[in-house]
Amino acid sequence: MLEVDDFQLMTIIAEAISTCAIENRNGEKLPITSEQATCVAKVVITALSLAGFEITPMAKTAGPT
């Protein structure tokens, strides 16, 4: 089974969060810094952990042989 450490998980979440930058009144995306996205990722991971959830990678299934 593939193990993902906290840094890898935070990076994946932070990259996803950074794609959700809000727009200003002119429709221009306001940048979200990697530090902001990482902070949110850490909060999400902590909240899930405190709620009793465990994040594990999906098992890869064997393809047709």
C-alpha cells in the first residue's frame, strides 16, 4: 500500500485550494499564495483528524491480464 505523508497530503490539498482563487469585481482572479493554501490545507487535515477521519490512499486495482 502506498503511504502518503502529511506534507504530500498538504501539497495536494494546497494545490487544489489554489485553483479556487476568488475574483474581483473586474473578473480578475485574486491570487492565493502557496502559504495561504498550505495553511488552509493544514486546517482541513487537522479538522478531519479531530473528527476521527483517517485519510488513506486508494488501493490500485489490478488491470485485466
